[in-house]
Amino acid sequence: MTSDDTTGGAGAAAPLPSRLIQRAGRELSRVRALPYERLAPREAVRVAYNVLLRRDPDPEAWEHYAGAIRSGVWTRADVADRIRGSSEYRTQVPFGESSFFTSLHASRCEFVVGLPPARRIIDIGGGHTTDGRGALVVLGYPYPFDELVIVDLPQERRHDLYRSEAYGDQRTDAGSIRYEYRSMSDLSFADDRSVGLVYSGQSIEHVTETEGDVALAEAFRVLEPGGHLALDTPNALVCRLEQDSFIDPDHKMEYTLDALTAKVVAAGFEVVTARGLNWGGTGVARGRFDRSEVAAHNGIYYDAASCYLLAFLCRKPAG
């Protein structure tokens, strides 16, 4: 028998029985399937870093966080929260090009969280395809309200992309929600000066410019003096760099910063802030559209003209 014979002999490692191999495999699968809160401290820190920061922790952070978990000072969820709140997470872990629409959604959430509180609200075009609470609540509007009226087209009048379940009135933890299935330019159900906030999220571009004028006039009518109109909509200047045609087959009009500013001012509103969502960066400055750059620059920006979405907060004069 030669020394490289692996079938047996003195000094050769005995093969593990197949049942032990199977048992080890099952145990490894069990460990891998453990919930995050049951992982060993160092493994929990590694997972949090890998998922949130897309890297392994440096030795000092690894020991610091793992030690805090072992001592009971922080839970594993606390560690994840601290990473989420870090500047590295916000500024150095950008959305990728494949997450373009997720990035836009995150920016719109930031915009909605910053809207003013109001007890009576109208959300025009505010239906959500999968959640009966509507877009404003799902995007994170933080304040309780007495009534939120969601205005949206009946299902049979919607583009195929936006058809969903026809939701009914409901009571939520935030407040009472009811639906008005009609054109966004028809707010005849609401009395003059009866609403504190009108929100138009990704909706004014779905009607003609004439219908948009009517919708703004109706919003002005129903708002109480000092009440607010908030709207976000695609920025035509940047969108035309992306493609020659409208970016959505259901769009009727896409506005530039100057055109939208003129439009809301003509309707009687004061512009409180005109900001942009998802900055186009150096690409837009050179007259070209870079999808990965727009996705990476999520958030609210002062340079609205170079952003993919426009985000306005307007006010009806108090006088």
C-alpha cells in the first residue's frame, strides 16, 4: 500500500460517517437561519455592517459594538440603529442605478415628513396601489389629522399602470380617511376656506395644463388663509435630458422650475420653498442625464433646477 492511498491504513484520517456530515449540515443551516437578535455579538455586528454599510467592521468598531451587546448596554437592534444614523450610511452608501425608483421614493418620504401639520387635508391624486391609507400616510406624513380626503380617478378612468383596488373610507390611528373618486380638478365636495393642507404628489403632470390651472384654483379656494399647498412633480428640464418624450405614458404635462413657479404664483399662492428631489449632479451641469448619479443623490436639494423632481411648498396669503 502506498503512502498516498486514501482508502485506509495507519495514519489516514477515517472518513466521517454520512450521518455526521448530514447532522453538521443541518446544524450549520440552523445557525444561519437564526434571527438577527439571536446571533452571537460579533456576528450580529458583522451582519449589520455588511447589510447597512456594505463592508466589514473595522477592528475597533467590531470590539466596541460587540462589547456593548455582551454587556447589555445596547441590543443588536440598537447597534443597527446607530449605523443607520451614521453619516457614513447617509452620505457614503448611495442607492445604485437599479434602485433608481426606490431612491426617488426615499426622497419623497423626506419631503412629506417636512410638510406642515394640518387637521383637515385633501390629497389630490393620492390613491396608493396597495395601501388603503393613501400615498400621504404611506410616505410618512407624521401628524394626526381630523380628516384626510383622498381624491383619485375611478378605476375605469385610470391608466392601466395605476389600476388597483377601490378602497373605501376608513379610520386609522392617524385620523379619518375618506375617498372621493373624481377628477383632481373637481374639489366641489369641499367648502371654501375649509382645509389646512392640499397635497399633490406626482399628480399635476397627469392632467393637461388647463386642467392643472383649474386644480390649483380649486386648491386655492378650499384652503383656509395661511393654509398650504404642497406638490412634487417631475422636472421637465432634467427629464428631457433622460428622454425626448414624457417619462410616463400617462403624463400630459411636465414642468420646469420656472414654469411651475409662474403657475402657482398665477393661482394666487406664495412660494414658501421651491426645492428639488434627487440632484442630477455634474451630469446635468454638462447637459446629460446620468441615472446612477441621480439615484445616488437622494434627498432634498436647494438646486431645484438640476433635480429630477420638483418639490414646492406654497401658502395661501393670510390676508
